[in-house]
Amino acid sequence: MTTVSDQSLQNKSQHGFAPLAIARIKGAQRANQIAIYLIYAALFAFVVFGTIASVKAFHGNQLLYQLFYNLPYALVALTIPITVYDALVIYRYRLNQPSMIALSIGVSTIILIGGLLFADTVWLGLASWLGVAFLFKVTFKRFFNYLEVQEDSDIVEET
């Protein structure tokens, strides 16, 4: 059973951010971390399968070639919906300048679609999405560092 004082503590905002908002931002941060792990997996797959496919004994192996060529693309493509969700959360709570969010998502989308339509390639567009996840990682880290500093200053003021 919760008392009135417990409810007031649960409803207390942190420096203008409601507890639900902070929970949503933490969820977006965890989703962004998954996107970064997918990017690391794509880089690892590219290096490992590319190295194995370059060995003379495996030159004719189509499975290795497909893993080397398509798996990194697929892994990076899986990060796109995650980063779009992160962008919406960052925009909603104004954790970064809207122009930075629009620039990172917009340029990456234009390069990806332009590469698919006019250059018949996807590698440059997907490579630009790599940077978006890392940009958002820094944004989330900056936000939570800000909250920690504000909490520390509140503790100092109370004593």
C-alpha cells in the first residue's frame, strides 16, 4: 500500500522531466545500444567473412561470398528503424537541436535512396546510417550526464 508521501515522490519530476519521460528516454538509449551492437556485428561479419572469402581455397564458395556481401548490409539495415525511433524520442524531448536530428536522418535517407535509385548501390547510404547511431549515443550520454550533475548540485544545495 502506498502512502501519500510515496506517491508524491513517485510523481516528482527530475529537472523538468517526468519519470515516464526519463523511462522512455532510457528505453530509447537501450534500443540505440542494440543498434550499435548490430553495427559492430556488421563490421565483424564484413572483416571475418571477407577474410575467409579471400583465401584461395574458398574463392568459389558462394555462401561465404553472400555472407561477406549481404550480411553486413542486412545488419546495418536493421538499425534504421531503431535510429528513427531514437530520433523521434530525441526530438520529442528536445535532447538535441532539431536541425541536427533532421540533418543526420535526412542526409542519411537521401544518400540511401539516391544510391538505390541512381547509383544502384546501397553501401554509401548504409554507411551514413552508422554515424547516426553513434551521434544518438553521444546525445543520450550527454543527457544523463546532465541529470547526474543536476542531482549532485541539488544534494550539495540541501546540505
